[in-house]
Amino acid sequence: MDFGLTQTQKLIRTSAREFLADRSGPATVRAVADGDTEVAANLWMDVVELGWPALTVSEQHGGAGLSFSDLAVLLEELGATLAPVPIAESAITARILERFGQDALKAELLPQIADGDVLITPAIVGRDASWDAHNTGTVANRTGSGLVITGEARFVSFANQATHALTLVNTDDDQFAMVVVPIWKSPGVEQIPLNHASGTPVYSLTFNEVEAPTSNIVATGTEAVAAAAELVATGSVARATQLAGLARAVVDSTVEYTAGRQQFGRPVGSFQAVQHHLAEMAIAAKQVNHLAHAAAWSFSQDGYSVDRAARAKIAASEKIADLCWTAHQCHGAIGFTWEHNLHLYTRRALAWKTDFGDAAFHKAILASAMGL
């Protein structure tokens, strides 16, 4: 594969950097982390106007029809600025609808996703906090008109802004079903905010006999399990790409700080121990970047590469949080203060390392894909 950017990708990167530098600085990130819903809502409205939710939605359904590789360029910039917007969540669920949904459901929801009128967020983690599709925390009874859903989904990102959740349920006939559940002011849906390390809105959703029509069922049986597995793989690559952007920003800021910080009459970056730290950080960031974009490229083909997705998330989960801790060491005491921005990156890295499965989870997937 070619690691160079296409003209389209260069335009995406340039426009994203300009917008995010102006609209998603540390003040915005801190405001959203402090629970300012108005700031979050206004930022999302601006993002919708840019057309980012439509990026990978097919042209047939009102989107731009770009590839997952194109999306990865945007996700990297979102990670570099910690932008608190649910682009990854929207793109992940839109992809699953495109690949597994019935034509009528796609025709109804995908144009609205592209326009920003509908935001669907993944909600498949149960009480055991596992991303394994077989451990769903929700059940459903079949009725003549659809499903009646009861249970709990945890660690649901941006549930307060989402109109729907894409969840996996175990039905009363002992089958799995993936279903789009309306959650915006929906009777029977309780949203409980979680004090999450990420600094972005994360909720626990409780479903109390919530009705979803048959037309909202995306897939059933083994196909629903396959859809859930692909959702996790897609999410893991999205997070790995965001972590690559986060790592790049941390490396750049640490190099800048150590070049200007004087100790014993010389920049601390001139000391060999600090140079070794910086080199290790740069290598880790570049490794994750290559693995993440290679995995994203595989999603742009017919299907995706299970092993590339797993390798990308394993590397991102294992390396980037450690990279942030090394950055703290290079910054010294100032890097541990609440007023410094570095902790925003560290907290996000710690949250994202487990999102859509941690390293151990994806090592098991990789071992299975390799027949071990």
C-alpha cells in the first residue's frame, strides 16, 4: 500500500487542521470535560455543516462516498486535538448499516446520518464491560410489530447527543439481533452519565421495555454476531487512528517544551536521557500511525483485515498511554499539574486504550485469526 496522501486526503487534513485549531482548542476540550453541553452541541453543529458525518456514507444514500482511509486522515486530526465530537461513532455505525442493513432501513437512516439529523452511537457493552458480542447485556421479547428491549448498555459515548443506539440483544427465541434503538427522549430509556477518564460524554443506558419496530432490525442470528464483531473491529481501528494523532501531538509538544526549557544553563532536550525518551516516543507514534492507516486501508477494500485491525489496536493500546507517561517525565513537575494540557491527552489515551477492546482482547482475536 502507498502511505502517501491523495489530493483528497490532503484537502481533508488541511481543512480539518484549520477548523480544529480555531474551534477545538484546549478551552473547548476542558469545557466539554466539565459537562458544558452547549459547547459540545455547538461544536457538533459546526462539524455537521462541514459535512464530516457524510464523509463515508455512500453517494447512493446522500453521502460523499469516500473511503475509510479518507476518514482515517480526519480521525487522526480529531485525535491530535482531542476534539469532543462523535464522528468516529457516527462513521462506525453508518458502516455497519451500509454493510448489513436492509435496503429500506438504509434508505431511511443513512441520508439522515449524512445530514447530521440522525446520530447513532454503538451500545454493545454489557455489565461485564466486555466487547465480546456473545456477552450482550440486553434481552428482547419478540412481538408482532418488533422487539421489546430490556437491559443495560455501558460506556456509550455521546449518548446525550445521539438520537439512536446500535445495540446487540439476545431475543426470547435464543437468537442474537442487532437493532437500531431510538434513545432521544424515548420512553423507557434512562441515561446515566459516567465520570469517565476520557473527558467526553460517556453514559450507561438502561432499557426498560423499550420498543423497536421490526424495520429497525439490522441483522439476526450469526449475521448479527458478525456485524457486532465488525463494529468492534471498525471501532478499534478508528480509535487506533485517533490515538496515532494524539501521540503525534504529544510528541510535538514535548519536543517543543524540552527545546525551550532550560536547566543547568542548557535546554533539557540536549541531555542524552531526554533525547532517548523523545526518540522512543517518536518511534512508538510512527509505528502506531503506520499500523492504524494500514488497517484503515484494509477497510477500504471489500470487507476488512481482521489481523490488521487487531494489530493496530494492540499497538495503540500498549504504546500510546506509555508514551504519554514518558511525556510527563520529560515535562517534569509542570506536566503533572491540572493547569497543563498534557493530562488531557493522558486521560484520553487511558480511556481509548480499552475502548472497543484492550490489547489482551485483540490479542485473543489475532491468535484466533492465525489459527493459534
